[in-house]
Amino acid sequence: MATTKKTTASAKKIEAKGADTPSRRIDARIRELGDWRGELLARIRATIRQALPDVVEEWKWRGVPVWYRDGMICTGETYKDHVKMTFAKGASVDDPAGLFNSGLDGNVRRAIDFHESDELDEKALKALIRAAAALNAPSARSAKTSAAPAKKAAAARGAKAAPARRARTPR
């Protein structure tokens, strides 16, 4: 997840002071890009904040904005020729507008690569962001962990259960 960046004096000052916050670092990244990528990253960030007002911003992997709510939602990576939004659980998110255009073969993540001439469908993106955040909600996590008792209950009713896997023993 390397990013292409040219560190400006203002960005260096923020890092040197040690008083930087993830939000300030994202602000600095947007300013230092100074082109369509910075403008687009700012619009993506605003869209995320509109969709999820309680979203938490983080700064990870030496320069990648990351948004969280009850778990990671997405990242905002900047490259020379595109801005990428990678959704941590994108493969599980319904995408009726067909925004995902990268990482489509992955089992977990999905991404949207935005190029300079691309339009930003804010309405569809907000829906995608909300759906991704919903996967992190405590009720969504507990539904996954409650699958085992449901299988036992189905077996007790005489329903055919999936075959049990044999535990592998170390050799």
C-alpha cells in the first residue's frame, strides 16, 4: 500500500512537533498533494463523514488514511495516477451501483480506483460506506458467532446438518 507523496515543509513540521493527530495528518496529505488527487481525497473524506458522522480517522502504514467504526471500514490511498478506496470487508458488501472496480477476485477486500476523469457518485458511495460499517456492528458480529448453536438446533429438529470437519492433529 505504498503511496506516492512529496513531503512539504508544513507536513514535516506537523510530524516534528509530535502534536499531530490522524485528522491533521490527513489534512496535510490533502494539502501536499495539491492536485486532483488531494481534491478527490477531500471529497471522499467528506462523503465518509456525511455517511457516518461518528467515524474515527486513523493514520496507518506510514501515510494511509483509514476510517473506522467498530472496526476498519476503508482506506484512502493515493498513487501517481489514481486514488484508491479499499474496503476491508468489501467482498461481503452488497454493491448494487457497481462501484467496486478493483480487487474483485479477492476473498475479503474490494476497492474502488478513482482516476482523474472519474465522477464520484456520492449517493451510491454513502450507501456502500454505511453497508460496510454495518458489517462491523456488534449485532453483525454476534450473528456470525451464533451460527454454531443454530446448526445444533437444526440437527436436534432432524434437519440435515453440514458434515463436521475432523480436527487435524500436529505430527
